[in-house]
Amino acid sequence: MTAIVHDFRSDTVTRPCSGMRKAMAVAEVGDDVYGQDRTVAALEGRVAEIMGKAAGLFLPSGTQSNLIALMIHCGRGDEFIAGQNAHCYKYEAGGAAVLGSIQPQPVENLPDGTMDLGKIAAAIKPEDPHFARTRLLALENTIGGRILPEDFVREATGLARQHGLATHLDGARIFNAAVGSGRRAGELAAPFDTVSVCLSKGLGAPVGSVLVGSTDAIATGRRLRKMLGGGMRQAGILAAAGLYALENNVARLAEDHARARRLAEGFAQYPGLSLEMPQTNINFMRVEERLGDRFAEHMAASGIGVSGRYGELRWVTHKDVGDDALAAALEAAGAFFKGQGERVFAAQ
């Protein structure tokens, strides 16, 4: 198996830079379960401030952050509405149902990542003992690299409030959405009761997410974190990485977005590959069936790491892939379509 030289699989593969490692090494620490880690408290307060919320809670992962948010808003036998492609529905191992006894009600995502408002309204259950009680609308921004339109967010969260529902935002890449839209992250978070913010994707921290919301919501979340095994001790070492990321790695997300566009433009010249122009740092590439898996196999053999299968590849740009990585990926694609890749696989 060829080693990955240029890794486009996800922005989760980023590694701490020397400055981040230094910040981690000198971080003040204490026992966070006892509320004595000042660096964790500083991170929680900083993210809450940026997002315009009263309080924050540092968590090991975005999956746990979303789960705790769902459990804050929904009890056993309650229901949350989310997109069919939402991370909290599709990619978190059914945790809401298994661990929270919460029923998911998925609604089809439209190509731009939104959902039909009429279908959201139709999914809200009436008060009737036959039905689960609908308690929450969960949205995601970005979703599949797409920035949710401002009008949709306003209308969808307004609809939720009309029906007495709480709102949660999976903002794992909310800073990508902010940089890509030219709006402040706090503006994007404003319509939601709780927001999950990931530090270990494009921001480059090794671990962690922060859930923000009201003081009461986060107090409940802190208890749930302990219940779910997410309480950490001298976690300031990790929180320091998050603080460093917030100070140094937000504005530079624009570089990732620009590289994603250049990658799409470069691939667009080749027959059999189709991409939309990305809004942020994620490209989805459709590979024609006639090429089978040969294109993906050729990229892997060229040291290019990319995720996906069944004719769709996901390319993610991040701080650890620079211009050299783009050049290598496009060169490998060129070699494939000039027939070099064809000869390689014909000889196997």
C-alpha cells in the first residue's frame, strides 16, 4: 500500500503546528471535573463569547457535543427533526436513539443543503399519545461544504419557534461558513438555542468541540457529559490548542477555500470528472462509471489520499495541504488521463 503523501481525506487529519504544541506544553491545568482547569474555562468562555451565548462546555468530540445537545432538548420518547444527510442523524452511529432514547425524524436535504419548509412543518407531530413529541429542529452549517442560505435559516428557525421547538446548530465548520459568507460566526449562531463548534477540523486542534448555549442548558450538558464519560481532568493541555486555533487559524480558512476552488478548476478540464464549484473547503467529485475505481486507485498509488467510494470522491482542503499538494494531485490526474494510469492498471 502506497503511503499517503498529500492527504485530502478530511480536515480532521490536521496536526498541531509548533506554536500550538508550545501553547499546549505551557498551559495552566487543573481538574476540570472539579471545575478547576482555568485554561478549559477560558476556552469555554471565549467560544461562548464569539457565538453570543451565555456559557460553553468543552467536550472530547463533535459527536458527543451533538448528542448532549439533543439530550438537553429532548427526553425519552421525544423526537428531533434533522436533514437526511445531517451528521447528527446519519454519521453518529444512531447515538440519539441508542443512548438518548430520542427518535430522529429525517427530512430530505435539497441540493443546496436546505430542506423544504413545508416538509419540516409536516414532520412536526401534533399532541397525540400515538406520536413521539417533536421537540427540536437541528440544522448543520456548513453541510457537505455548503453554506446554509441566511433566508432559509431565518425561516426554518422561525417555523420551529412557532411550533414551540428548540433549535440546535451543528456548527462543526461554522468558521468555514463565516469566512465563506463574510459574516460573523456569532451572526450564524444567533438563531439557535445551542451550537456545537468543532476545533479539530479546519482550525487544526488535535481534539475537541465546544457546545454553547444558555447557562441552564450548559449546566444540564455538564451533567450529561459526566454521564456519557466525557468528563476530562487536566484538559487544559487540549483546551490550550483550541485557544491557539481561535487566535491563529480562523482567518486563514480563506486559503483553504481558495485552494478548493483551484482544485475544482483544475479537475474540470478532465472528461469523466464532474464537480460543483465549492463554497468552502470541500469538493465532491463524481467519477463516471466507465472509469470504475481506476481513477481513485491511481490517485492512491500516487500518494494522494482522498475519501469516498461508489463513484463519488470527497476532496477536503485544510492547513496541512499546500500548493505543492494541489500540484501533485492535478499532476497525478493528468498522468491518468494521458494514459499513464491506464497502462499501469492494464499491466496489473
